[in-house]
Amino acid sequence: MITKQLIEQIEGEATLFFDTKDGLVESSTTSFENFRGVENILKNKPLFDALVITPRVCGICGHAHLMATVRAIEDLYKNSSHKIDISDKAQKIREFTLIMEIVQNHLKWIYFTALPELFKLKNIDKNSTQLKGAYGSSIISKAISVFAGQWPHSSYMVAGGITCDPTYVDILQAKDYVDQFISFFEKESLGVDIDKFLAFESCKDFNNLDSDVSTIEKLLIELKMNEKGFAHDRFIILGEHSFTKPSKLIQTRKYAVNSKYVTTEDSYSPNSKSYAKNALYKDEYYESGVLSRMMSSKLSPIVKNMHRRYKDSAYTRSMARIFELVYLVKYSKTLLDSINIFEPSCVEVTNISKISGTGVGVVEAPRGPLIHRIDVENGVIKDYEIITPTQFNIGSSTKQKPTPAQKAMVGSTIAEAKFIFKTFDVCSVCTTH
Amino acid sequence: MITKNLSQQTYTMPSKQDKKPKLLWIQGHSCNGNSHSFLNLPNLENLIDNFEVIYHPILNSTHSYQEVTKCKLNCDILIFEGTFDYNLKRADISVYEVLKHYTQDAKMVVAVGSCASFGGIFKEISPESCCGLVFDKDKLTPPLIEQKGKVINLSGCPVHPKWLGFVLTAFLNEIKIYLDEQLRPVELYSSLAHHGCSRNEYFEWKVDSKNFGLKEGCLYYEQGCRAPMTHSSCNKILWNETSSKTRVGTPCFGCTEPDFPRKNLFTTQTNMSIPQEVPVGVSKRSYLTMAGIAKTFHIKRLEGKLIDYKTTD
Amino acid sequence: MNLYWLQSGGCSGDSMSLLTYEQNIFDFFEINKIELLWHASLSTISFTEHNNLLKKIEDDELELDILCVEGNVVTGPNGSGMFDSFMGKPKKDLIEMLAHKAKYVIAVGTCASFGGFGSHENEMGGIGLQFHHKDKGGFLGKDFKTKSGYPVINLPGCPIHPNSLTVLIEEIVSGIKVDLTGLNSIDEIYNYTVHQGCTRNEYHEYKVEENQFGERGCLFFHLGCKGPTTHSSCNKYLWNEVNSKTRAGVPCFGCARPDFPQEHPFFKTPSIVDTPIELPRGVDRAHYLAYKDMAAAAAPKRLKFRIQKV
């Protein structure tokens, strides 16, 4: 029988249609019903205006869109024989603010999605800690605004580099904010020093911990989320960064990738009109986001250990997000230390009105690869295509060829399926843009 | 500050109301930027504790949006985020119907962000059916033109969390909020984004910036900065208590004004090297003369690097 | 690294300011692995322990990394220094000893940097560590260098903004070269002027001047504001993350300048024919008069008539 469920508070809404038998999900389809048409809004606009418009695709990952746009622009210059060499300093500062956005995203997932949903599943009424997510994120936003001026919705990345010209004082201020966040997170969320946490090797290491993070781990096990939520065990990373490299993984075997093989198709949503499109790589569905990056990273033995034991279950996916948060916070300080403030912030670029051609910008946004493809004539946008990570994870296809989220929800009750759906960290506004 | 125990309530701002007023936050076409900006408000916990949150897109709420759309509840303060669209349905129900119902009993309606205030970026989705709650760019319009007496516009893209915090606190304490012609609180929107910009000396002496990525130089002359024409307090009440666009060398895009977004946001339209648009209220001719004279000064200190400067006399 | 904080001819305002740092200052020291050996207000070691500590430093048994001196060196009465004594001896002797042992010497605040209060002709005889007003020399002499090769690093301000000290300490701990201005203060904090980032900038631009306090206009022309001629970053790195003097309508008193406190009244601008005697650096007078007259004529109504509510 078909049950219709509205999922809320996923940066918008989505409707899930569950086909159940004996109370368990056999298949489902997803429909995203709100559409803004940013790609249309961008048509015929001067190219650089996209740096202001695309962050408004999304309130929580707008910065990732900014970076994808600027990368697409710089790719365009390269393809038009006007290659731009941005300085290491500009590259690193861009990465730093991107990393910080990922961190605040994961923190909000912990407090506004994971904990409340897990408590609901266990019928526990306990929601007083939610605003820790807001508080921690506000500190992270300060670190971002040192370079970007403000968060959300900055446009400080431009063709050629960045607009800010930081002094060492700014670098130290950003480090201070990261330190403040670490103190807060260790005390209020983790229950242990971040270095010790990153050295955890197995799930047993959580046994003696008593914190919000260990509560998540315990509840996931109690709710048997380590035996549910399996997707295709296929992962993809497309953004090129200092903290992660493009690759695809089939279980644990790595292969090379190229974003040109990413295509989209209309969603299969017979019960309702959906504006979302599914994203495929070489005609297959791949999971994107935290689990992909943590599986591919050399520095996270515990996530790989969890995967060895529990495959790509909802448990592994959730814990991977927490580990990525801690790992990136620590890494961000190393990144700041390596910045040479004497390099130029922004190099001069050829007047955009002389540039025509195409360009692609790929970034690892909090939820996975974000692709911007542009077609420009004399500095004006002819065509703009945006492919977001939720399109990789939360597509809607047929029962025979399910997308990662569809596959993950098979075999659970509807209540469990809704949680599993959210372990992919859904962003409704990005999906339909 | 860091060591406060957040799971215990420490101090609650006193409210003049007998019981907690009901706050409802609904959306039109939105990117959720205002919701996320609001989460950055310092002391958010203490403020929000004074309200019963019926629904908010992110925060803990007493009801689901689906329940809200049944239009059986009411609220004391209604917050609307995103562009209004007559044709928009969310959760299968027309947003217009939801807005109409909850505006009736609400004592105050806050249009949060430029989309809800004037139409903003997402007006371009469908210019005929999309607009702000009371303004369509700079013209008065339905849906809430009849109720504009209880509407406050907090334009900005996104809104600064402290501006919304101010309105909510004033609401709780029954403090009168004075509004300008665009229904924006005068205490926040009378100043210009230009007030408090750290590059003010460069503006004064007309030293333009040669490129992005430099501490030196004003961005108004070539890089499209609209701060001298934009009403906001971005350089007074800093963003994230830390900075602002112009302080990090990004031009102000004029996001609090009804005409946002304009075109060619990173370039200043000039006529014979003088910006076409001069600061609010300044006569073009006087500005031209001033600019002419200012440029004849050659203050070495301002033409060189800011940090290379030696202070010995 | 370790740090000894000595207070001499001062008011301990800089210590109080440090306690307002946005992060818990003890957390800051811990993260940067700074051991606070002694601080007059914050330490809890006993008198004996303190003396032993000083002896260890004097006998080279303990290497002192950072010496912070808050307040000027008191030489009165009559050069004896006994207006500020410690254990029966003038504090200046202790300062001399410690300065020669330390790897880095930081003059915290205007008093320690340039003399500040009590440094103009009076019996206290206060002088800066390595400057007397704007002249190199001060207590330790112009050739003095610490073991690290740096002269005394000045952090002027009355009091300092806590940022100045934390930035300097972090640079020292990270081994980064500290760039100094001609007055031996940190380039990156002190090369701004207080005027940059002031919210009354439009009033300044169009010469809309105030004659009394509590109004919104510019305080430079009549009410004594030294913002345009004072090097500090008060309107860039706001005070207490919130505000600054000029934003709150208080004229800048030039407290980071070597000649602070000036000998003329604070709340009145010394001027000739209504134009301040001291103009922003590098600006020539005649030119300035013409420009500002033009600017005043061009002032928009909203500024001239203070129509704006803010």
C-alpha cells in the first residue's frame, strides 16, 4: 500500500511515497515540489553577477556555490586561453572558509536533525540541547567572516583570487575562533579531546564516553541502524581540494573520475510532480558526501573499520559525518598555519566582456559534489547548469534501479525510513534550485 | 563565555507579556538564508525561550508545517521569509491562503529578508506573480497592502540576525519601532552601509582601488560598491560580530534596497571616470567639484601600502 | 614559553582590558603553552615563592622568555625611583634586571611605551621603557636589545586593546618575524588610524561638525577628536567586539600617541580660524581649507540637518 509522507525541515520540504508490505518499505519515490529556477534567472546576466546570485541557491551551503561559480569562471578563462593562476594564499583561504561551512553544516545536522530524530524514534522527549548547534555554528561563522566579511551569503571569491587582503592579525583571529569552537565542541558535544577522538579505532572506544556524540552512537546501535540503510556501497567524490581528491569507490576499490561523465535525468515520481533531477555518473547512481570522502581519505581508519563491520549502513553514514567534522576542524588550523600572507590576494584578469566559451567548476559541498557548468558569450551567461549533491543521493527512480536513498530505505518501517532518508543530510532547496 | 553550560537555562530576558507569545515562521520561495543567519544571533537561546515557536524551518517547533497549513492555529507574531508568489504551494497548500489566515490575528508581521520585503532575487522566477508582502520593488502592492500597518520590512540578503533580534526584543517589551517609508526600522536603516567602512579615508580622498584583494583604495569608484547609496548598518553592527563585506574588500551590492539585485554588481557605471550615481542626497555637481579637488591632493600615506607606513615624524 | 608580568607606574588598566578578551585569557595562555610566572592581580603564589622565582631569574637558573611591563618606569622622587618600590628597593632596578634577562620585552600600554601619565614635567618622573614620548631612549636606552634581537616592542593604547597583546604573543610563540613601525609598535595593528572605520565618517567628509556632545556629527573640528591623527585600530577591531569611543560619540583622545596625554584640553580641538591645527598626516593646509569648504557646501540635507535618526 502507498503511504504519503511530508518530510519537513530539510532546508525545505519533500514528499515521500512509500510502498509498504507488512509494515516494511518495499520501494519509495521522492518528490520535491518547490522550484525557483535559478538557472533561468542566471540566463543573460553578466557572468560575474553569478557570484552574487548562486550563493542564494542555498542558505546553508551558499559558500560552496560561490566557490563552484568562481571555479567555473576560472575554468572558462583557461579554456579561452586566458589562464588565471591564483596564488596559494587565495586557494588556501578559499578552502578554509569552505571547510568551515562544511563544519557548521555537520554540527547543525547533529543538533537539528540527528539527535531530535533519534529521540523521536525512541519516544524520548528530550530536546533542550538543540541550540548548541546554533551557538557552535555562530562561532564558526565568525571564523568565516574574518575573510569573507559575513556568513551567510558572502561573495568574497572573485576571478583571480579573493577580495580580502588579510594581515597576520586576521589569520590569528580566525585561529582563535577555531580554538574557541574546539573548546566548545570538546566540552559540550564530544566529551573528549579531539585528538583522542580522531585516534579512536573501533566502536568500542565509545563505550566510556558520555556526551551528545556518544548518545548518537548508542541510539544508532539500539535502533539497529547498523543493520539498515544500506545503499549501493558505491561512492563518488568529484571536487578537488587539499583535504580530498576526486575518485570513485566501489566498496573500497578506487578508480579515477571525470565530472564530464555526470549526467542528469528527470525524476521518476508518478504520484506527484517533482522538480528534482537525478544525477548519475556513467549512468549509475553513486552515494556522495561524507561517507564517500571519509572512505576515500587516508586519515580515517575508524570510518573504514566501521564500514568493514557495518558496510554503508545508516550508522556508518552518520558516524562518518561526525568524524569528518572533527577531522576538518583540526585540519583547518594546519591550513591557516601554512598561509603566506605576502602572496597576492587577487591577480588581474582579462576583461570578462572579451571572454566566450564554456567552463566547469566542481566543489565538494557539505553533502557531496557540486557542479556548475557555464556557457558564456562575451561575458554574458548563455546557459548555466547546476548539479547538486542531493541529486546524487536522493534521486527518485524506479524500483528496479533505485537511487542510493531509495535503496537504503528498503526493508525498514516508515518511521525508520524517514530517519534513514535524513542520514543523507537532505537539502531540498539545493535539489531543485 | 565559552564555559557556560548550555543545557541549563541561565538568564531569561524579562518579557512584559503574561504568557509566551506565539511565533510562526513561514516561507515563500526561499533559500533559507535568513533562517540560517538568525541562528547566528548571540544569545539566541535566551531570546527564543520567550516565545512559543509554532513552526520554524530549522528550530524545534510545537507543530509541523503540515499542521500549520490546516489554518486552525493562530500566532502573535508572523515572520515571512522568501519571495511571495500567488501561485506557490508548499506542502500542497497555497502559501497565500496560509499567509492570509495567520495575518488576521497576528499583532505584527515581519517580512524578513529582501525577497519578502521587496521581491528580491526570486522575484525573477515569475515577475508577474512574485513580489514582497507589501512592496513590489518600490511600489506598494498586495498581498498585505491593506495590513501594512502591522508589517515591518527587514530587508537585507540575508537579514542581519541582530536586526531581527532587535525587532523581536522590541515586540516582547512593547517598545515602539519607528519605520521609514519602506517600512524598515529607522534605527537600523537610516545609516548607510558606508558609515563605519574602514576604507573611508580612501573614499574621502578619492583614492580608488586598483583591483580586488588590496587593503588600499575605495571600491566605490570602479568595483561597484553601493555603500554610499545603501541604507543599512552593516559597518556599524558588524556581521558575525567580526566584519562586513566592504571591510574584506567585497563591494556592497545594495541588498537592502528595493532594486536589489541590480546588474553588473562588481562594476561601477561611470561617466568620464565619475560614478554615475553619487551618494544619497548629494548634488551631482557639487560631488564632481569635490572629486576634482580631492584628486589634486596626493597624500603619500594613502597612495602607498597601508601596512608599510612608518610613523616616525 | 614563560611570561612575567610586571606592573609599575600604572593603573593596571591594561590587565583589566586583557580580562575582557573575547576568549578566556587563561584558555588563551594554555592553548599557546604560555606559563604565567607572575602577575600582580592574577597570581596566587606566595611572597616567598615569588622572591625565589626572581632570584632564579637573576641567577640565570631560569630563563625568562617574555617580560610584560605595564605602566611607566617611575624615577621620582628626584631620580631615586622610590615612589614605586619593591622590597625596599626602587622597582626600576627590578625592571632593569628582568629586561636584561628576558628574550622579549613588551611595553604594554602607552605608559610603558612612551611614558604616558606622569611623564610630563612632574615629580613622578615616569618614563617609557625605551621611548620618552617620541624620542628613542627612555629608561633602557636607545641601543637596548633583548636576547632575541628585538628592541622593546611597544603596544601603545590606554588601555591596550587585548587583541594587540594576544596577536603579539601568538607571533612570538609561532616564531614569526614581528614587523615594527618607526615607534616600535606592531605594524599590523598600529598602521591604521582611528578614523578608518568611524561611523561618523560621512559627517567628517562633508564637514558637518558638532559643537556639543550627544549629537551625531563629526567631533574632529571642534570637540577634540584625534581620530585622524592617531595610529590605532579601534574602529577596525572594535572594543569589546561591539563599539569604540568615536562610535559612541566620545572624541578620540589620541591615547596611543607618544605625546599622550597632551597638554591641551581633551574635549576641545586647538584650531586656527575654525580649522584644526593638526590635520591628517600628509595633508597640506591651504588645500585642505578649500576642499573642506567645498565639501561643507556639498553636504546633503540629511547630514546637515541631522535628518537621519542615527
